[in-house]
Amino acid sequence: MTPLDLDDDARVLVLTGAGASADSGIPTFRDARGLWRTHRFEDVASPEGFRRDPTLVWQFYSERRAGVLKAQPNAGHHALAKLEARLGDRFLLATQNVDGLHARAGSERLLEIHGNLLKTRCAVCRRVPFVDHDLYEESPPFCGECQARGKTALLRPHIVWFGEQLDPEHLRTIERFMLDAGARLRFVAIGTSGNVWPAAGLVDVARRVGGHTWLVNAEPAANTDAFEHFVCGKSAEVLPDFLGVA
């Protein structure tokens, strides 16, 4: 396997998906065939589902939260943190994962574009999302700040659900990084399905600005043909050597 081409002026943008956490024991939606118990994921991971049955939604996320709290970052997470330590502000990591494992491995130049499972926010007010490891399996929690103002509002997981938009500031940060890098850009997608937009289109943007592109996946993705290079393998096994940080 040829290591990632990094000269002294390279800028590295990494996108990670569910496959990057598979070796940490975090199941993907595909592993579960699109179902949780007998419910479609859209029923427990959408604004409509939350309005219809917030208790069910919180049961789903409490179960996922409990699993994440037991998981540990794998060698792939640590390899990316080591590469960031070497490159500094020439590195940016955008993840579709909500498990928080990149941050626990030491990544700091990190955009959690789909949110964080271990954070909670109010479904109504502009309260800043806060770290929350509690499990709400019996009933949904209420926002204390809203209650202090005489209002009633539920708390929700800090997750971008089906039908919701990504944080536009995250998208602007990614776009600025790619435009500033231009031909110096090295775009690496890891453990992604290639089906989730707008993340699946980042490879096209990378190529338009003159960057070079790699896909690291245990299996081909839906957009494999859009990449110049495909490294087949589990990220925990191949990233340390591929990134040159073994």
C-alpha cells in the first residue's frame, strides 16, 4: 500500500463515516438493515418521529448512548489524531459519526457535522448544546431553562435528523478549507457509504479545486468511481501505515 502523498505544503481534509468506528464496535445503520427493534430509523431519527413519540426516540438514543459510552477509539481514530498533531492547521476532519470517538482520540480540528450523541439540546429554545451522558429510557427530559421562564419544552439529542439541514457554518468552514488549499488539497474519505449528501459530493468539490482524492473503505462505496485512488481495507488496520503515522 502506497502511503498518502504528503509534501511540506499539503493540506489534508478527511471525511469519516460509520466504517471508521466499526472496529470500535459501533454498529452502522446498514448493519441493522435500516431497523431498530421493529421501527424504521426514520421513525426514531426525525423531527416528525420526535413529535409523535419522544419517549420512543429517547429510548433509541439512550440505547445508542450506552453503547458509545462503552466503546473506545480504535487505531484509525488515533492515526488521524497523530496526523493532525503533525500538520496543525493544514488539517481538518469532518465526521458524519456522532459517537465522539474522534475527540476522545485527541482530534481537535474537528467538525461533527451530524452532531454528537453525548450532547443534548432544547427542542425549542436556543440553549447551547451541553454534554449529557444520562439515559432517558422511561420518559423524555424537559428543558430547565424553559421551565424557569414558565414554558414547557422537551430536550432532544444533539443530532442532525433525517429532513434537517447541516450547520451552514460547518459547510462554510469545509468550503473555505478546500478553496484555500486548491491543488495542495489531499481529500481522504474513510468508511463512508457515498450515499449521504452533501458529504458524498465533497469529492467532486475537491477535484474541481484541483485536489487529489482517496477513498479508504472496507468495501466499495456508491461514489467510488469519483475518487482517483481506492484503498480497500478496514480503517483501523490500514490508516496508520497509509497516513504514515505507524
